[in-house]
Amino acid sequence: MLANFMIAVNAVVPLFLLILLGMGARSLHLLTDTELKHVNRAIFTVMFPLMMFYNIYSSDLSGSFDPGYIGFGVVMTLIVHFLGMGVALIVEKDNRSRGALIQGIYRGNVVLMGLPIMINLMGEEARGLTAVMVAVIVPCYNILAVITLEVFRGGKPDIRDMGRRIVTNPLIIGAVLGILANLAGLKLPSLIEEPLGDVSSAATVVALLVMGASFHVSSVRENLRNLIIGVLGKLVLSPALALLAGYAIGLRGIPLALLLIIFGAPCAVSGYTMAQQMDSNGELAAGCLIFTSLFSCVTICGWIFLLEQIGAI
């Protein structure tokens, strides 16, 4: 239990350090609002699409491939997404905040926390299924996020314009190209692949720095109700629903533990950048990321303890 707690802490602490560095840069007036806006747009249109392409392109989708389990994971992601949408429609009237809240409830940071926790908890045999599920679920997250934020931009939706924006969204393009390259068995030369890997590694770092520089502590009070709903939805209700459904259909061991990581991980870092660039409530998205990351160390360990006590893992 302590080992899993330390892994969660080690995954979260670097996030907060980068956020604090961004806050420090803003307080020292090293970054202006105009510069932050431009950098954030560069992250959204260049760095994240390249990261999405590289992550899918470099994944081994043939290892531990279980169509039934993958299908279950995708269906549960859709269920959590639509339940989050129902909650947002009930508790929030502002469309911009609705989009950010929905994204905060269903979209997790499985890339950062998935593999380390799973290997520590279940051993090396968990690597294959975890890698496959991350490669499948993350594009699902992004596709749903693009559609959700597009729908809840505010104002009267234009179906034709909305469809065009979804199809031309940089993250969707990156994901589709990554899937096509992976399925085709494309092997890029090292002089191209290595820079892609470097950009992929740097994308999250830069996004966190920009988020820290853009975040205003005063926004916590303004978004407090939605932040509480987002944290409870992401760390408690979402994993509870997925684990209950998985347990009911007979999942045990690695598949059940992986559901915890997929549905109980804190909010994805890219959620803030997407919210900012797609006219959503960026402050709410940033708050959901910060507070779910903070509390996830406790909730993930609590869920693991519960699963161990009932002999499910």
C-alpha cells in the first residue's frame, strides 16, 4: 500500500512543481497574457497533435489484445461521459463551464499514471494490456473532448460548422494519422522519429508551465461548486461505476485493477489546453486538474486497499 502511495505521489509532485514554476514566471512578469495565449495555441496546434501521433504510432497494439475487454472499456468511457453530461446540464447553466466540467469528470491522465502504478501493483505481466488500453482509450478521450467542447462553446450550435471543426481539430488529425501509421506498420527514419519523441515528451511539461502561469487562485472560489463536483465525479463516482460493472461481469486481477487506473486517475493535462483553445472555462479545467491530482494519491490507494480486501486483485 505504501509503495503504491509513493508511486502516486511521485507521479503527482512533478506536476505541481511545474505548475508552481509557471506561477513564479507570471509573478516575475516573465510571461505576458499575450505570450501565454500564443504559446498555448502552439501547444494545441503543434505539440499535442505530434504527441498524440507519436504515442499511437509507437504503441504495440498487438500485445495482450482483448477485443471484449477493450470494448467494455470504451463503452464504460462513453457511459461515464454521458452521465457527466447529465450532471453538468443539471447543475450548471453556462455552456462554457459545462464543457470543462464534463471533460473533468470522464477524462483521466492514464498516460502518466497508468503504467507505473499497474506494474507496481500487478507486476510486469500488466504491461501489455495497459499499453494497449492506453493507446485505445486516450484517442477516445480526445475525440469525446473535441465533440463536447465544440457542442458547449456557447450560443446556437451550427451543425455544419461544428462538424468541420471536429474533423479539422489538430488532436483528431494527430490521432487518426497515428492509427493509420500503426496499422500500416510504418517505420519512420530515426532523424524524424527522435525529434517527434522529444516533442512528445516536452508537450506535457510546457502545457503545465503555461497552465501554472495562466491560473488564478481567485478562480477557485468562483468555481468551487463545480470543482467539488468534478473531483468527486472523477475520483469517486467514475471509478466506483466502472469497478462495480467490471466486478459484476467477472473481471478480476489485472483487468479490474486497470479499470481503476483508467477511471480513477486525475484529470488529463491536455484538458486545460483544449479548454482554453476551444472557448471553454479554462480556469475550471485547470482547477479540476490541480485538485484531482492532489487528492488522487489518497483515493487511488483507497480503491486499491478495498479491492485487495475483497480479494478482487
